[in-house]
Amino acid sequence: MTGIEIAVGYVFAWLVRKAKRVAGRADAEVDRSLDAGMDRLHGLVSRKLGQDPALERAREEAEAGQEEPSERTRRRLTDSVEDAAEYDRAFADSLGALVQELQDAARASGAAGAGGAVSGNTFLGPTAVQTGHHNQQDNRFGV
């Protein structure tokens, strides 16, 4: 998964969290560093894309209660962010730095999808371990 795809995931997660806050369902225990980082990332992308139809559609889907954007919206938003990063090096650098900051904060907080590793376990018999982030998963089967 590229940094831009990860950024799109974080932007949509921010939109979902905003929609839940408006509906009064926000989790009071949200990690502050992740929250602040997601705010900065959303602000960066929103300022760059403005009224981009893909960003607007992502907002609509989040407000409708979707936990993940539709595949088409994810593709369109990824294309819009990639296009912006391709033509604006400062935006690309800022985006990359914020994505790295968010990934570091997620790992430090133990957020779901942050690590994806299983270690120090003993399995007796057939075992399946599944890790993933958004719609991509790695499956490992072994004894």
C-alpha cells in the first residue's frame, strides 16, 4: 500500500469520526496524537483538493455511516491526491511526513492495523493468522 493510499484511508477515517461526533457517537477515549495528526492530514488534503468531487463523495459516504469508502470513491480520491502530489512537491513532502507521523503514533498507541505481527505465541495444530489494513490482508497458514 502506498503512502497516498494510506493517507486516503486516514482522510476517510477523519471524515467518519467527524460524522460520528456530529451524531453524538464519538468515542471519548480517542488517542490525542492520532486525532491531532488526522486533523492536520485532513486539513492538508482539503486545502489542496478544495471542492474535488472525490473528496466530497468521501464526505457524503462517511456522513451516511459507511466505515470505509466505496472502492470507486477510494480509487477516485487516491487518484486526486496522487495527481496533486505529482505536481506539488511541497504537498507530497508534507503528505509523506504526516502519514509517517500517523503510522508511528498508531504503532505507539497499539491501534488496530498498526502492527500486524503475531509473535511469542505457541499454536498446537492448524493455525490461521490474518492481519490487514482496510481491504488488504495477508493470510499465513501454518502449524
